[in-house]
Amino acid sequence: MRANITPMSQRFRGYLPVVVDVETGGFNEATDALLQVAAVLIDIDEQGQFYCCDTVSCHVTPFAGANLDPKSMEVNGIDVDHPFRLAVDEKQALPKIFKPVREAIKQHACNKAILVGHNAHFDLKFINAAAARTGIKRNPFHPFSTFDTVTLAGLAYGQTVLARSIKSAGMEWDPEEAHSAIYDAEMTAMLFCKIVNEIGFVQP
């Protein structure tokens, strides 16, 4: 049993929602490169309203032998050889994301993080695959459970595409910024907070 009970730990059975977006070289986590990761930490105010907190991100060097599908690269617009990309390998990149997530878990007296994403299983499988490749044991995310804003937006607004969901929620969407892990993660986090805040919560 947790020694400390916080509003966040009570809201989702001890799970801390963390919004994640990845940009990749394809759809197969076993063969395609992980190229960029962004995570948005979520906090809760005194009225029980969720809001976006810090964003952490990292450009990632493709692992040895990783595939870069031309169609995926055209969509994400990433130049893996750009001199100012400042990418690091997966073994350095994941701790940059995991450390602040673990700190937030401790701060909120939660047991584990739960990944929030738009098509969240896609992001989680790339995170899990990179952790397995690098031998990183302390993955703070639940290994298979997620909160998917596709489902939430479908229920709330009748939309499943991120851009349309954002617009239906009354927020602005910049197509020029889309397919950047940071932008997509931050917009997904805003969408998640808005929907969860509108739904409300009845304390059991």
C-alpha cells in the first residue's frame, strides 16, 4: 500500500498519465528506427483539473541496421544526418525520458506511469522495443496498458484523427508543426487534459 495518497494517485488507481509521441522510420518496432521521442508530464491542480506540465524530448540515432522507410521519412521530414539534430543513441535517449517520468511517479506517490498517446499502442511498442534492445530494465511505463486519445476523442467529439480531434475540442492545429514528436505530444496532452477535465470524476 502506498505510504502517501495524492490526488493524482487516487485518480487512476496509482497510475501516472504521461503523454508520449514518437517519430520513427516505419511501423515495425523490431526493424524500423526510433528517431525522436517526446513526453509531456501531466499535473493536477487543487480543483482536480489536469494540466500540461514539463515536456522532455530527445532526437535518437537509428540503431545498427535499422530500417528507414522512405514513405515514413517523407511524412516525418527528419534528416537523420542533419548536423544540428544532436541525436544520441537509444541507450542514452531513453534515460533522458525515463528519469523525469520516474521522478514524477515518486512525486505523485504513484506506482507506475501509463502511456497516453494518439494510437498509443504504436508509441508504447517502440518504447518497449528500444528498452529491450538496450537492456534498460527500469522502464517506468506499464508494459501493455495505455490511455488512447483516439478512443477518448471518438467518444467525446466523434473524431479519431488528431488534427480533427484538436479542432473539435476548440483548439488550434498547425499543420506545419505536425509530425514533430514535441508538437504532437503537447497537442495530444492538451486534448487528453481537456477531455478528462470535461468528464469529471466522482470520488468513490
